[in-house]
Amino acid sequence: MKKNAPPSAASSSRRISGQTWFLGASILAFLAVGWLMLFHDGRGNNNLAEAASRFKLEDIPFDGRQAFEYLKQLCAIGPRPSGSKGMETQQELLQKHFEKLGAKVEYQRFHGSHPETGAPVPMANLIVRWHPEAKKRILLCAHYDTLPLPLLDARNPQGIFVGANDNAGGVAILMQLAEEIPKNKYEYGIDFVLFDGEEFIFAPEQRHFLGSEHFARQYRDHPPAFHYRWGVLLDMVGAKDLKIYQERNGMFWKDTQPLVREIWKVAARLEVKEFIPRQKDAIEDDHIPLHEIGKISCIDIIDFNYPPWHTEGDTPDKCSPLSMAKVGWVVSEWLKGAK
Ligand SMILES: [Zn+2]
């Protein structure tokens, strides 16, 4: 995912050297801070202290401990970028997991290309269907590829990136949610879609969102027999210090505004205060192609306040079962009452 870049921003495919890259990253970071200050509504600091709910793990019906176990299992595979052995191992693990719980699993295969060599890279979105016959459906999604290298790691940008929060956390919450879906009744059929090629990049200006773009184009060009009423994307939802503001695009688009309000209302009812009912960042993420190409009313649940982002430090110890429990609980409760 990319931060703060408005969807219309032009992107260049220029290759830049390490030094320029570091300078560029510093300037970007500086601009980002400026941007945040500009758009901050000035009440944030007071609210930050309040944004922690009193819950302990055992108070929450969504099993955060198990979700965190899944997160660790995914990270134990090691790096899982598009086209890698790690991705293949992860796919086997996920397919087994979801099929065991009674879902129908399919791969939507396509080819991306290596942004530096141009070589074709096999990619696949993993689609997990619950009640596949239902004509009205909800899309819950996350990306399951990891950044190939920890590009923002000041010490070791060629090091190892396991993507605990970005985005094993989102995948792991869906793995845990899968445990309860067969036990409940829903007004909608539900699809989990795990996107590949979200960030198969070796420099920040390269093309993101290959999987969600492909998925959205297929949905547009070969309309299925069903319709997605809503879409919810989970990205970076496992950090210890959880604060989830309303992502700006979701509040900007008229069709998704009610969904953002509804989910934050569910969080308020449950007293999960980490869902903060105010806007902060505009994030370029998989929800943009889903909305702009697929015309799916999809929002992004994302906590962008995460210092180890795109560094070697994005490891399970920066995440927490309690944060995962809170996010999983809100999504699960919303899903049960989704209209
Ligand atoms: Zn990322």
C-alpha cells in the first residue's frame, strides 16, 4: 500500500539509485509529516490517549490468540513475495485451512512482470467462497504477498522482510473469521479474496495493486452471476498500538460513506475505541482499483501508524493478539448485521 498519494497522482517508472532513493525517501517522509500536520484536525492528541479500550483478550468473543498463532505461522514461512517459494507454501497452507472449514477455494491466476527485468511472474489471487450459490455477496479482502525487500530499512534494505503486520495480520484475521462463518447465518454470501502482487516492487514508484486490478477488471469485463454489495479491505490491522482512523477515500466516495459510518458505529457499540471516528490519511490501497475499476463499494480498514513499516522490524513481536481480536470482533459483528 502507498501512503497519501491521491489516486490520480502520476507515477514514473524511472529507476533510481540507492542514494537517490534514500534522499527521496527522506523527502517523502518529510512531506508526509507535513501532509499529516496539514490534515490533522488538531484534536488528535487528546483523543490518542483515549483510544484504548478496557478489554482483555478473554472479554472478546473473537479469538485473537488463535489469530495471532496464524500470523506467526505465516511469518514462519519467511518472505512470501509474488512468484516465490514462500508464496507457494503459503498458498498450500491457506487452501488446506479454508477447505477444512468448508469453503470453496479457487485461484484466479494471471501474470505480472518483474518491474526491473520485465520477466513474467506467475501470480494468483486466492478466492475463498462461503455459500457460493448466494447472488448477493460481501467481499472481505487482504493482500497476501509480502514486499520482496525491506525497502525502507535504513540499515539493511536488502534484508529479510516477513510482513507480520503488512499483511500477515489481515490474512490471519480472515483465517480466524473462517472458523466462525460456518456457525452463523448471514444475509449475504461471503467471499474472502487474498490479493497477490499488491507490492511486488523494488522501488516505491513501481506499480502496485496488480492482483486487485486484475480482479476488478475480471469483475467488470466478465460480470459474474452475483453482485458484491460491499467490500472491506484489511491491511495492517495487527499492530500493538492500534489506532484505526477512517480512511479518506472511503469517506469521500458517496457510495462507501455509509459503510464506513456503519462499521465505526458497530465499533462504538462494542466500545472498541481503537476505531476512531475521524479521518486522517488518504491511502492508496487495493480498495482503489476495486472501487474505480470494479465499481465495488469497498473501504479500507488500515492503521497506518506503524514505525516498522517496510523494514526488517515488521515482525510478530510488533503485533498483538488483542489488536487482532478487536478488529476481528468488529468485522465479525458488522458481518452478522450487514444490510
Ligand atoms: Zn506494504
